[in-house]
Amino acid sequence: MAAHKEPNTRLRDALSATNWTYEALAFTVRRVAAENGETLRTNKSAVSHWIDGARPSGQVGHYIAEALSRRAGRPVTLTEIGFAAAEDSLAASVDPVLTATNLGRADVERRRFLAIAAFTTAGVAMPLSYEHEAASRLIRARSGTALVGEEEVDVVRQITAVFSAADERLGGGHGLTTVTAYLADTAAPMLRARFPSEQVRRQAFGAVAELAYLAGWKHHDLGQEGAAQHYYQVGYQLACEADPRGHAAWMMRALAHQALSLKQPHHCVALIENALARCLGYIDGQTEALLHITHARAYAATGEKSAAAKALLAAEDALAGHHEPQPSFSLVSGPAAGTVASHTARTLTDLADHAGTEQQHRAALIRWDSEKYKRVHMLTYADLGDSLAAQARADEAVAAWSQAMNLMEGMSSDRTRKAISSIRPSLAIYRRRGVPGATELERRAREALI
């Protein structure tokens, strides 16, 4: 253990508040470690060293926090006991319920460390090394005495559905603070309760995982990718408690989808292969199709054209061959047929098939309700314009981009702003060439981005 210059007064005060001896803390740390498959020889001398300023090695800091949490009857964080700066506290927690609470609270308080959090390619692969069983033991050990039933779970789902619908029409910036406050103050703490059955427990974790996904999606739409990745990761952890096959696989897709959107395909193929391996035979055909189409995008992004083509066919087969009800966790992305068409278009873009891209974007437009999915239509028209421009069909490109501009109005979404910003160089060329409508559209784009 490496020594610090200053005593750890935070740990000393936390221990004093629990009215525990050094020996009692050491005993409980050994017990928590044993529950997580690690044998420690921690004794009161080690506790004394920590209070003098030494840093515990490996996962011991987490075991100390857990020991104190059990004694205090509330979550005690690494930051609270002096073992992590506030900037590190979210990544450090191995308890997804605590992490979800901290994330939501950081959003509400507009904490800087969340605002500047960076997306990492290593973070995409988090599910591949996640130890679900150890985390599950920790979560169950922290269960309280309050009883939560199906009614409370249904309320979480209803609130998620309302804000998800608003998000599609008004953008990720609409209602973000409300969503994250509800996650931190009500939904995540609910998971500490007792449940009348294991089924209700799974439903509760699934509902909160969907709310965490929504928070991540809203951050993604605002261009706050580090924060989005944190929410997707905790959504995956919570989904493992609800359904380690289907729902967890879907959250793996969320992480891969974000990375592909950022043109960072590292780990995406492996992630989706793992997701498919765990969920095939346990999910409906529409959800399976959405996983296959993400697989195709990952292959195309890494230049594996043959594999991408096979995954595209697998998506089509899954969409056509199964008719089971689609679960709420994948319904959140909208009609599966529209999503498959949209992502087929993106796959074909990476494969430089612009005519095929155009065809799939047009197919997507007729499969999405234009009122309910306003942002999707806006982004699809922008992408359609790009595919038309790539085919030297300038007049049609300007018409498609004009439709996108019309739909952008009143929307709080960084993705829509980026889509409009990306067409400005082409519009400048079209204006100089005298393409009808290019000058007016260039003016509108410039004013929209002020």
C-alpha cells in the first residue's frame, strides 16, 4: 500500500460515526471480501494504516465502503471515506443501484465531473468482463425492509413511457433533469426494497434499467457521450438482475450502438456476438432482428463486407419469421421494421452502396409515424439527402434536407444540429452552382445553428 502525506480523516470520521472498533471493521471487510470470492487477512493494524493515509489495494476500498454501509444502514461511497475523488466515484462503485442513484443526483446537481465525462472505447467492452454474480450478491445483501409491489413498478414504466415519447418529439434536452431526479430519488432507491416475489423483483430492476437507458439516450442525443455511456453501463448492470439474457443483451446493443454512432467500432463485433450468444432462443424475432442489424453495422464499420451481408440477411429473416410479443425494453426504439431499415441504410452507407442506402431510408420513412417519431424523421431526411447528394442528385438532396430543416424546429437535440451542420459544405457548393433552393436552405441552416 502506498502511503499518503495526510491522514484519512474521512475514514476516521465515518468509522467513529458507526461506533465501530478497528477490529470490527477489519472483521467485516474480511467477510465482505469472502462473499466476493477473495480471501483477505485484514486486521486492526491495516485499518490503522488506512486512517493514517495508506491506500487499500485492489477492491479492498469497495469492501470497506460496503462494510460501513451495512453498519450505517445506508450507502457509504468511496468518496465519502476518502478513497476516491468525486470525479472517480461513479466508475468506482460496483453496486449498480448506488451508481444509478449517484448518476441521477450528479445530473440534478449539474456536477462538473459528469458533464465532462469522456466516452471511452474500453467502456464499450465493460459487459464482457462484468461479474454479475458478485454484484448480485452485493445488491441482495443491501436489501431493506420496505415492501415494493407491482403497482410501484408500473408507475416507473408509465413515467418512462411518457418521457420517452416526449423525447422523440422534443429532443433529449426536454425533461432530462426530471428523468434523472426521478431515477435518483425514487426509482433506484426502490430497488433496495423487499419484493413479494422474485418475478416482481426482476420486473422492478427491468423498469429501472429502462429508465437508465432513457437517461443515457437523452445524453447521447445532447452529445454528452461520456455521461450516456455511464448510464448505459449501469442500465446493463440493472438489466442483468432483471433478465441476464434478453434485456442484458439489449443493453449491450445500446453500448455498441453508441460507439458505432461515434465511429468507434472497437469491441462492437465481440459485444454483439456475446449478446446474440446469450439471448438467441430467449427473445422475440423483432428484438433479435435489432441485434442482428447492429451486428451488421459493426461488421461494416470494420470493413468485413461478407459478414455484414450475412448479418443483414439474418436481420431480415428474424424480422419476418417470428411474431412473439416484443418486450418493452426493445419497443422503446420504435417499430422494429423502421429501425431495421434505418440501420440497414447506415450499414450500406459504410459499404458505399448509396442507391441501396436511399432505398432503405425511404423504406424507414414510411414505417415510422411522422408525428410520434419527429426526430427520427428529421434525421432520416438528413441522411436521405446525403445519399442523394452522393449520387449527384442535387435538387432532390436539397428537397430532402429542407424537409429535415422543417422538422428540426423546436427540438433540443445536438444530433439534429450536427446533421444540419454537416450539410452546409454541400449547400455552399450547390449555391455557387445555382442549384434551386440551395441559397435559401443555406440561410436557414445558418440561422438554425446560431
